[in-house]
Amino acid sequence: MNHRIAFHTTGGTEVLDWVEAPLLPPGPGEARVRNTAIGVNFIDVYHRSGLYPLPLPSGLGLEAAGVVEALGPGTSGLAVGQRVAHVDGPVGAYAEARNHPAARLVPLPDTVSDEAAAALIFKGLTTHMLVRRVWRPVPEAWVLVHAAAGGVGLILTRWLAMEGARVIGVVSTPEKAEAVKAEGAQAVIILPRGGSYPDLVPQVRDLTGGSGVRVAFDSVGRESLEASLDCLGPFGLLVSFGQASGTPPAVEISTLGRRGSLALQRPSVMHHVAAAEDLQAAALDVFEAHARGILPAHIHARLPLREAARAHQLLESRATQGSLVLIP
């Protein structure tokens, strides 16, 4: 019998249930995938809590790797037994098996394991969006990366540093600081949990010789956004791509001019890979970078799928370094 994680009402981790989930044969254009490793992301927390509403009851999860078990009528381009990954809707990756649109499945090369794919594909594609579509790294440019020891943060720090940018990472513990330095950050600021984000501003100004950073990558949201704006130099760019601390505050457009002709962007990885050809090309870039050692798969912990609630608790505690992977 197939099982999955589901929830019938939004809330804390207590709303997550381990339930039986019988599967119909895959329909036209679908493939049945037996999941072998499932990635955990903050968007899963947003769905569970209701911050990003879903029709209820609902499954959970967007990112997984596995093996094709069956193909629906008219499905082409895949073979039974082929290793694949997926990174977008419909939600429901927290499952032992699922039917998924075949056109949205990414074939996995031999150079990436199932666990690495589950840890990398969503976070890797998010990073690919940030460094290939939102802002291409400029050598010697100062950039600020919040939550630099997180799943996206470690990958982003390494990618930016390898392309010559000077990264200032923000973390909450000395242990995380060491991990971020190992990925190439030129400087790391430790802001303990509950610390004041405005305290970052003078430290960033001091590190950059008073000029501020060219770009601030902010996945924290409500607590950090104002400080991120204050860390920018003239014509700087604030990239707000997450909200781990809550919904970011509203920003008056006119204040961006007064604060230094600043720009603000709120990108979504779903728009980045909306076209099937963009998804395949971006995923290929990510997996090639992984094979070359540019993007290692940092896995903080592996947990049984039925312990998804524990994984969410770990993620929300901000105690993790890298990714969490669920094993069916």
C-alpha cells in the first residue's frame, strides 16, 4: 500500500498525518515515480502553515528523486526503470510513490545520486535563478547572503564566491560561520537567534569600506528586509526570495530612490522554470556544476518519510546546515 504525508487543516507540525494513499494507474502524459529521496524546503512549511494557501485536504512537498515505475498512455521521452527528479507541482512529493506530469520530470545523470538530487534540485534551481537570471556575479563585487548556512545559502555562497564575488554571509552560530567560510565567504557576521538585524548595517559598512553591498540576497523576510536595504550601496539590488521570519514589510517605492536609487526584486523559481525547456536546461546546469564539484550536496540529516513533522521542526529551528532529506 502506498503512503504519503497529508494535512487536513493548516497549523503546526501536529497537522501532518501519515496516511494510506492508493494510486490510480498513471493517466495520459503521466509517469508513476517510486520516490527514493525527498527534499524538504521552507515552502513546505509555508504550505503547511497556510502562509501559501493550498486547497485542503492536501499532500505536501515539491522536490523528490526516484525511479519511473509505469508510464501513462501517450507518454514519451521516459522509460520504466529510469531515474528522475521533480521540483514543482502538483504538491505531493512527501509520498512513497506518486503520478506526476512526465514533461516536468528531469532525467538524472549517473553523476548525481538520488539523495544528492533530492537535496539539490529545488535549492540548486533557486540558486541558478539567482545567479543566472536575477544577478550575474561580478568579480570583486560585495554581496550579502542571509541564512548563509542554510540549504540555499551554502550553495549560493559557493557559487557566488567561485565566480569572484566577495560574499558576506550572515549566520546564527560560530559553527555555521565556519561552514560558510569553507564555501568561500570572504567575511561572516554572526547574528544569534533573537539578535537585532539593524546591528548588521554598521558591520557591513565597515567590511565594505563604507560603500555597502551591490546585492543583498534575503530569504529571512520580515525581520531582515529593512536592514538589507540599509546595507545596499547606491543602485544596489535587494533580492527578497524567502520569508523564514514572516511576510516582508511593505516598501514605499519612493523610498527606494531616497535610499540610494535602489532596486527590489521578488523572484520565484517556479517562474524561472515555467517552460519545460527552461527546467531541463537549468537542471542540467545544476547537475553539471555538482559533477564538477562546484555545488556539493550538503545533507544535514536523513529522516524517515513518516517523520516529516520532525524534519519541519528542525528546519524551523534554524539549527540545520544544508538540506534535510526524507527517505520513504
